[in-house]
Amino acid sequence: MVRVGILGATGYTGLELVRLLSAHPQAKVKMIVSSTSAGEALTAQAPGLLGHCELALEAMDIAQIKARCDVVFTALPHGASGPAIRALHEAGVPLIDLSADLRYRDAEVYAAWYGVANAVADLLPSAVYGLPEVYREQIKDCDLIANPGCYTTCSILSLRPLLAAGLIEPSPIIIDAKSGVTGAGKKPSETTHFCETDGSFNAYGVTKHRHTSEIEQELSLAAGREILCSFTPHLLPVKRGILSTIYATPKAGAQEIGDCLCAAYANEPFVRVVETLPELKHVVGSNCLHIGFAYDARVGRLVLVSALDNLIKGASGQAIQNMNLRFDLPETAGLDMPAWTL
């Protein structure tokens, strides 16, 4: 049984980790940490976990974590993860980080997009980007796993096989993505409370959203050359889910493009190439990513549509997938559930 600790257990991704791990057959949450709610039962904030997690929240204590946990999920904000990552790594505790602090190969790119220096820049060469469909073998042997972002997972997995095979032009690539409000995190703001989002739909972070750089990093590695893309996120008035509509110029026909995507994901348990274009309701509640496409011969354009649950495959579910790989468990353990039907 893998003993699990969670830092930042009261945020959306932390709570989702607790919920999913409560049904995991080979892992058990042993310690939950919160900097603001130590001493309080987690169920006081999340009554839906009654009967599933009766732990009390604790203050950060590296010695206790090392003694009681085999792995730690750090579900902390960008920048705040750095000190915890360093302390855990120095103590020899394997970790899976859900912030951006370990995702970049170049610390200067992180600093340019996040506006602060990377506090764990020296650890970046030791970290692996936790996208199982791409880095599965490296994840198995790594103690510093950088869980990808939600927009990035959706975008990279849709485009990577086609760029690697040279079946689409490297430019222009346009990613028009939409996210549920949980993608903004649990901390309330004027732009995300109910009265601002209900009945509305808006673009944000236009030309400057941080996930742009993460997407470009991984697509450039796949293509073997620099890839720049136009990435525009939108806020949907729903709780969860991401749907991306991606435009690219094809260099091959529809059959070859479809064959490439199908071959890339034929043996992947959580990525499905589908004929019916994806919708949020097809994936929300599951750890699955659906990818569909349309080939517009009239204007010479490929339109890819992909969808996932931002809190599961886009965050906590993918983190558990990484944990399963790292501890030689079945990759689908605790995650083999269908989307919610309603």
C-alpha cells in the first residue's frame, strides 16, 4: 500500500486528490497538510468526504511527512511550491508537483512568463514532465514529477503526434480553449464569482496566458524546431471541463491524419480518438481525453477538437496516473471510471 501525503489539501485539486484516492485499491492518504486550517477536520470543509477521509489537517512537518508518507502531492500555488519541493527533495521524499514550478526545462522561460525567479531552478534538470503518454518510462524512475497543466494536456496531446510526424505545418497553430471556473482555483475573485460568470462567456489572458509557454515547450520538442502558437483561453459558466478547438494547416489528407492519431493512442488507457466531436459531458468525471477532428478541404484547414476534465486528467487524476507509474502499480488503478452521465 502506497502511503500518500497531500500539501494544499483544501484547494480544488487537493480535494479531488483526496476524493479519488479514497477509492484507490493500492494507495491510502495518510497525511493532509494545510497552512491555514491545521487542526481542523477536512470534512468540516468538505462534508462529502465523510466516511471516506476522517483525517485532520496538519501543519507542514517534513520529518512527519518522511516518516508517514511514501509520496507527496504538492498542490500549492505557483511559486509557493518551491520551498516545499526543495525541503521534500532534500529529505528524500518522492513528490508529484501540481504547480508550474518544475515544468520548465529553462528557468528563464518560467521567469519571463510567471514574473518571478524559479526558486527550484537547480532542480529542473532532475525533474520529468509528467505527461504519461509521452514520458512514461522516465516517470517510472523519477522522484521529481512535474504534473502538467490542464490546458496544456489538452493541447499537447492533440497536436504532438501530428507535429512529430510532419503532418501539419508548424505555423500557424491557433488554440481556442474554454475552461470551467474551477480552472481558476478555489480562491474567490471578482471575475469568477457566480454573478459574474453565470450567463456570460469571456476570453482572458489573451496573448499572454502562462500555459502558452508550456505548450510551446513540449510542441517544439516534438517537432524538433521552435513552435509558436496563438493560445486564447475562455471562461465558461460551468464548474469543470476543458474543450479546445485547434486550427492547423494540414500537410496530409484526412485519412493519414486520422491514422496517425489512432496509432499514437491505440494502447493508451485514457486517450480516445473519437468520430463524434468531443463535448464536455463526454469526459467530465473521468480521467479521459477525447480527441476528434474535421478536415476542411475547402479552406485547407484541420480542426481538432479535444476535451477533458480539468480537475481529473487535467490535474489530480493525471497526478495519480503518475503515482501509479512511479510505484509500479497498474496505471489505471483508482482511475478506471467513466464520465458522469448527468
